[in-house]
Amino acid sequence: MFTHPNWVHDRLTSYERLEFLGDSVLELAVARELYDRYPSFSEGRMSQVRAHVVSRAACAEVARELDLGRFLRERGEQLGFEDADALAANRSTLAALIEAALAALFFEHGFEPIERPVIDAFRGQIDYAVDTPVEVDAKTALQEALAPSGRRAAYEVIEVEGPPHERLFTCAVVVDGAQAGIGRGRSKKEAEQQAAQLALEGLTAGAL
């Protein structure tokens, strides 16, 4: 399970397939926790919190807390690869490791027995996202949500209104050649973030 894709000729023998499944296991556990624990949260608010919790940054932090990099490092040393130390400290690798570990636990025990331990492991990330008034980077969250399926988001300016000192931008996010969300704001960044948030909510609802 702790075999990095770079270490094998056939990537199917690495942890990548487990990573794909583990991502869904984590999303379901977090979604159910937010739904049950915060009945006053709107769909958009739950989507924002979940986007943070399942992000690569959050997953990597939990992986560090659980010292999962050690297992990758030991596996790399067994196989004779000198990049094991660097990979064990890499954020994307750590995030992938914890997702793979969740999938392995799912296969071994099923969902219900591991749901609470998963939430306990990610409790700090959930509480942070709920309690900290930080701006959610919807563009990053959307791209990370699309990444497992190999899709990407592109942004385009549809319209610019108003004088130079009071511009109003309308931007669209395009996924698979179709508009997935449209946002408006006083800057391109603000409009793109709004469009990405709408696309993220559509992805969460299965409409994208």
C-alpha cells in the first residue's frame, strides 16, 4: 500500500487506485458528520467546510500527525530508492497516502466501523474550517475535486461593466467545454471565486 507510483513499472501496483477510493471514503465521512452535527449549515457552507477538510493541505497535515510518511520511507528503503525521504515529506504524497490508507481500512472493515475514527483523525481540520473566519479558496478546492477524474477548470471573462474606477466583472468557469458556474465581482478574482464556488456546489450535488 505504501508503494509510490514512481517506484513501479505498472502504476496499478502502487497506491494510486486506493487513493482514488479513499478520497470518496473521506468525503462521505466528512459530509455525514457536517450534515448531522451542523443542522443549521446551508449546502454551500457544508461544501466550503468539506472542501477544506478534504484538501491536499489538510490531508497532508493529518498524515503528518499520524506519521504515515515513515511507512513510505521504509518501503522506499526496502526497494532501494534514494528519493524516499523527499517523497515522505511531500505534501501531495502525504495526502495521497492517507487517502490510500482510508481505502485499505474500508476494504478491511467496511465503512461504519471506520467512520468515527476517520472523523476523530480529522477533527482538528473540521473544527478549524468551522470556527476560523478564513476566505475559502474555491478555485483550489474545485481543481482538487476535479483532479481525480483528470478534469480541469478554465476561467473566462464574459463581461466587464462600469468605469475604470468601478468595474464589475462577470466570469465563468468552464469544465469539459461547458459553463459550470458564473460569478460577478469587483475584481476578476472575486468573480472567479464565486463562479468556482457555484461549480463546486454543482459537483457536490452530482450535477457536474
